[in-house]
Amino acid sequence: MFNVIQGLLDAAKIEQGKVDQKPETVKLDEFIGKILAELTHLTSGKKIQVKQSVLHTIPETSYDLILVRQVVQNLLDNAVKYTPDGGEIDSILSCEKNRIHWALHDTGIGIAKEDLDHLFEKFHRGDNAQKLDAYGMGLGLYTAKSIMDLLGGEIRCESELEHGTTFHLYLPLKK
């Protein structure tokens, strides 16, 4: 119940523009690596393999780490929730021109084509997610998109039913 209330409060704060950013210098590959390590308790029970690849040197940059953590944590929680036992989650970081690209791929249930257009809408949940009876209210991806907009970034998704999902996050390099 707490997560539902917190999700509603977070969405309302972002919508009203009441989010004060407190940027901190960070190496995003190390930051995401720590969050991945925290997932062990969730992934070990499902025997999900989690891998991180860093394709380029990721420079130090400055973001509000609470906001970045919220987006990363949400996407990772979804990946674990919708990936069956024995699946895989791959985290891939690279640096492209003036931005950092984080791709998160899972071998989960995927998202139907008709749901992709509505994925970042408030309270939207795909039919296959509802059939799984997975917990959630459809606020996580809405909040993630809102935060990415706030950070000057971008979020996209590629998916196919029964073939997994890949989320792409693009964050500008900030000093």
C-alpha cells in the first residue's frame, strides 16, 4: 500500500513541477552497478542472470541521484517482475556524442505492439501484465518518463511479446 501512495505522490509532485533537483557528480556506470548489486535478493530466487557491460569510458557527470535512482530502480524492478525464472537482464552503458545511453534488456514476457504507444501513460498496464497478476498501478513508467523529461533526457522502448523488452535511456552529459 505504501508503494501505491508513494507512486501517486511522486507523480503529483512531478506534474506540479514541485521537484527540486540536487545534482551530484557521479560516474553513472558505477552508480547503476551498485543498484544492480542491490537486486541480488530479487533475482537469485528466480535464478535470473544480471549482466552489466560498459562499452565506452563513461565520464563523470552531474544529476539528481534520487531521480536517476528512481528511474533505474523502476525499470529494473519491472525487468525482474516480468522476466520468468532462469531469464536474463542485461545492462549496457555507452557514451554517444553529448549523452549517455543506458540500455536495459530483459528476456521477459514482452509488451504487445498495441500497448507500446500507451506505455508511458498514467495508469496504463498491458493486458499481459494484468494477466500475470503482477502488482502495480501503471504509474512507474509514467513517472520514469516524467523524470527523464525533467532531467532533459529521453526514454524509449522496444519490445515484442514473448521476446523480451529493451528500454533505452538517454541522459545529457552535464558537468
